Amino acid sequence: MPALRHPSEWVIEPLGNHHNRADFLCGNASLDRYLKEQAGQDLRRACAIPFVLAPRRGDPSILGYYTLSSYGVDIGELPVEVAKRLPRYPLIPATLLGRLAVDRRHQGQGIGEFLLMDALHRALVQSAVVAAAVVVVDAIDAGAAEFYRHFGFVAFPSIAGRLFLPMKAAAGLFP
């Protein structure tokens, strides 16, 4: 994981009422709107868990966030070389990394990578409790897709912008 200055001063935790969502701006209107208007509802309805990077003591600011939820991937959407190693179930269990964003004021400091590694580690740990063969992301644009490819994500052959990382590859990121 990248080194944040003074990592003991930060915490990644589920979104709470004490977090200041109003001031978060990442530069993408849909990601900003999600955090401000939808994330709390998704948490309450158990549709997704939004995790936020925030100062540990007193400051309600959000530096970045991501969401995780259970997901199912149609086995026919995976590349043949991946699908042939999996059971022939119509849906393969997965973890969806639904959104990942960093506040503009903190971009370019490795926070996106830090959040991604935390998300992958959580997905990996949870896959021992609730099975998941892959982590899936829907990259919001070409830059985001390249970011995920840098960490080993592979594009779905027939779905533009959708990528996946086998859980075994995720495990390799945490020796």
C-alpha cells in the first residue's frame, strides 16, 4: 500500500452520520452526487457498504470513499480461459467495487491506490466467509480503466468499461 503521511491519523470506516458529505468534491458529478444523496440509503438498505477515508480525530472530512457489495457475474461474460477454471454455475459469486473516488484536494497523493488496496483486502477477507471468485469494477472512464489495469484487473470481453480481478490475484497483492 502507498504510504500516507502519518497513517495513524487516518481511518477507513463505514460511512456514518458524523461524516461531512456536503464538502466532498472529486470532479465527477455522478460520484459526488452518489456520496451526498445515495450512499446513506444504500447503507441503510444493505445494498452497498460505503467506506470512507477520514481523519481519526474529530474532523468529519472525507478524503475519499469506495463501495463494496455482493454481486453475480454471468459465467458467459468472463473470458473463456477464466470461465473454464470455474464451476458451470450460471452466476459466479463476486464482490462489486461499485465506486471509488478521491476528493480533489487530495488527488495525486496515492489515496486512490490506498483505497483500492483496502477494498481488495476487505473483499479477500470476506471471500472466506461469503464466497467470491472475482472483484468486479465498472470504470467510469478510460483513465479509471487504466488505473485498475495497473493493478491487474482484466477487461470483460463484451462489456465496455467493466473489469475484474480474480480473487487469487487479489490474494497475491498481500503476501
